[in-house]
Amino acid sequence: EVQLLESGGGLAQPGGSLRLSCVASEFTFTNYAMSWVRQAPGKGLEWVSGISGSGGTTYYADSVKGRLFISRDKSKNTLYLQMNSLRTEDTAVYYCAKDRRWLLLSGAFDIWGQGTTVTVSS
Amino acid sequence: DIQMTQSPSSLSASVGDRVTITCQASQDISNYLNWYQQKPGKAPKVLIYDASNLETGVPSRFSGSGSGTDFTFTISSLQPEDVATYYCQQYYNLPFTFGGGTKVEIK
């Protein structure tokens, strides 16, 4: 069964950093683009960042550009989100999501992880 | 950015009722649309992709239609396990954007 398992969430202070991880299993990781999507408490869904299957191309929402950085490690079948200069408005559940289509980021997500919670507070 | 306007924001219906949710895009998105179901404390689950294709394993009472700017999601016969929030999402352009959600409850 295709699975995504996130980890790394927790409490961080404003201005601090966290690194989220998403381990993929039961599919050829490098064949598919991946994304991070977040959901603030009681709110809707917001796409944050995406990366191509090769890792060579990355994309960001304007709200996180220059502060959050997506990457992937094919040897570990793992997607990352490095979160720097955290703000209170970054508080959310962060989900990783697999693209349905090969290699390029299409946004047609088919599999989501269970999410990891990030709280930014002093 | 493409704005996705979903309506209604909530609805209450009886078991067996037909339920319809609409999603309007601020510009033409062809058929680049997903519909998701999200239950409390859980991740979103894809029900419909490419506006009208049923995801594998999803019950046939769920369906989607539309193209361009106007889309419809239907539950043909509402079941107790369908209580959830439903979202549309466009993937025509970056940034990918979601509708505000429709909370479905049982009357």
C-alpha cells in the first residue's frame, strides 16, 4: 500500500526553525513530484511548496518564499521541508502529498500523509 | 492566483438524500479539479480527479461534473459515514488553490 508518513512537527518560537520529514513507501519515489500542504487550526487547505520527481525544480507559495525550503533525498525515499524564520501564522498541520502524474509537478494529488502539527508560539 | 468559490459552506441533509456542492473558479481551469473528503482529525482523501473521474475504491454514490469555471460534486444517496468537510482544488495553475470547504451533516 502506498504510504506517506510525516514527522518533525512540534513547538517552535517565532523566528525559530524546524525540519519536517515525509517518508514514502511502496512506490518509486523519484518518479513522482511531491508537495507540502498545510491547514491552520479550524481553517481550509493551503498549498505551500512542491518539488519535481528529480528534485531539480522547486515551487513555493508567496507566503513562504524565502523562509521555507523543500528538498528530497532519493536514497532515503524522504521529502523534507526546512522551515526558517517561523511566524505565528505558520501554525498548522502540515501534510505531504504525492502527485498522481509522472515527474513534473501537476498538483493532481492522489495520496496524502496523516500530517504533522507545527505550533509557533512564544 | 485562481480563486475557488465553494458553496454552500455547510449543509444538513437526511440519510438517503441527494447532496450537491458547487465550486466556481475565477478563471477557466479546464477539468483540472480534485474533490476531497476530510473527516475530523484526518487527512484529506481524494474522491474525484480531473473533475469527473472516480478515484479507485471510492463508492459510486460520489460523482463530479463540470469544466471551465463551474463544477458540481454530488452524493447521490447520503450515508452516515459521509459526514465530513468536502473541498475542491484546482491544479490548472500555480499556486494550487482550494475552495473554502463544505461541511456536510446529517439532519
